[in-house]
Amino acid sequence: MIHVKNLDIKLGEFRIRNVELKVKKGEFLVLLGPTAAGKSVIIEAIAGLVPIQSGKIMLNNRDITQLKPEHRNISICYQDYNLFPHMNVRNNICYGLRFKKDRHNSQYQKNFQALVGLLKIGDILERLPLNLSGGEQQRVSLARGLIGNPDVLLLDEPLSALDPNIKSTIQEELKNIHQALNTTIIMVTHDFIEANYLGERVAIVHEGEIIQQGYLEEIFQKPSSVFAARFIGVKNIFRVENPEELSFFGLEKSAFIGIRPENIYVSQMPIDADYHFQGEIGDIQNNQIYMEVKCCNSRRDYCAYLTINRFFELGLKKGLPIHFGFNKENLIHIKEDK
């Protein structure tokens, strides 16, 4: 288990403040947040690459806060792979073993063979990085990070540099590796879809602080703030204040509420939903996987996601009168940002 206690870091004007993390052995934790939130700084501190002002980093009940990176048994993989251009794939993978006192242990050769098989890189072992695709370089980077049996594998935006087709393949392989090896993984990403697919737990990072952490379902259903809700894809967030709306939504006092766009029903006919409205179709956007449709009502506009098939089944177009709504169970109550 890794336990980060009250971590404080200062890098120029930027601060990491009071970061607290607990990751169980074999768990996959995702640090999720926007660019420049401090996610990478946190994992670099865990790896021993960034000096800290205060706090502790415990690994398997051992204080590693002051240990050099090579003595922590923690691997880190960056989004730009950091492969040595003059070494072939085989030597790149095995490079990290040079820091191991027991580098001649036969277990590492077994690890090598297992990783080559899991990552399907047996036919590129003699190639130089220059002759590898982005997906192949990422596979080699993962193999290099895992060959030495690290207690923790840290991944810094490992999928962000890949094109969509390769990204989904590597994502699947990463999930398979985690399940096969039961490695403790902490991954940095700004993509909630990645976090949702790979992570068991999520910690949302904003301006150098962890503002919420928990299991995916908890984060998904109960975001702790307006920022967290927006970041995980709750497109419809609004403050309810006037008495009529408070009564309509069953609220006693003014509050922020939200509804995920995929939970909004749209039809040309009246719908059976706890909250239902009449309006018309506003802007329509094709996002390739789904259609984003603005449902305009006299009080406010709502964003709905529809599958492309469903969109064409309904025959929707801008200005068309519609019925839309959602159920009480899908309504999200959101705390106001501090």
C-alpha cells in the first residue's frame, strides 16, 4: 500500500497543498483534472523526482520520503515514452534492471517474456525507437516500467499522444496488464472517459488540491462541487432559487442541481418522466459517437445526448417542437464551490 500524507510542494508560484492519498496494493487509482492542476507534480513527488516542503510518503509501511528515486522501487512512464534512441527495444526494456542489486535474478527474464507476450511486442525487439509507431513505443515504455516488479507503477498521461484507434487498443491492453499482474497503478489523465474505463478509484485534482476522491460510482453520482460536476461531464448545472422551481424540484432552499445529458429523454410525443417540459430543438452537434442536442425551454436550455440512430429515428432538426425530461433518480445535488 502507498500512503501520501499531508503533502505540500512549492514550485515557484505554484503550490500543492495538503494532498492525502491512500492506494491499496493492486489498486488502480486515477488522478483526474485539467492541465496544470498539479497531477504530474504529485506523482513525480511520489517517484522522488520533485522535492517536497512537508508531508510523508509511505510505501508498505516504510517511510520513503527521503529515499533517492532508484531506491523506492517505483516506476514512472511519461506520455512521450522517453525511450533511448540508440538502444533497441530489448535493451530499452531491460535498462531499468541495471539499478537492481539482483539484476541477474532469473525472475526478471521471466518477467521479460511475460510482458513481451502480454504487450504483443515479440516481433519488434530488435528495432530502434525511430522505427516504432506511437502505440509500439507506449508498449515498450510500459514493459520497461514493469519488468523490475515495481511496488507502484506511475503513468503520466500515457494515452494522450496516441491517435483514437491505437488509444483504445492500448487502453484495453493496460487494463489486461493490471488484471494479469495485479500491479498497483496511479495514472494521471485529464480525460474522464479514460478514468472511467481504467480506474477503480478517482481523485480529482484542481489548483494543487485534491477536491474529491472515491470510487467511480460515487464520483459519478455525487460530485462534491460545481467544478467536479462539470469536469466529469455533467453538462446541465443550474442554481434553483425562485419558490416555483424550488417546489417543482422538491427543494427547501436554493441549491445547485445537475443532470447528465445522457439521462435526458427527448421525444416528439409527451413523455412519462418525473420532470417533463415542452420546448424546441436548438443547436445540434455531431460528436461522431453521439449527437449533442440543445433542448430549449422558456425557462432554460438543456443539453441532451442521443445515439446517432436514435437521433435519426426521431427525425430531429433545429426549431422542431419537442417534449423532453428526466427522472428524479437522475437529479444530482451539487455543493457550491468554496
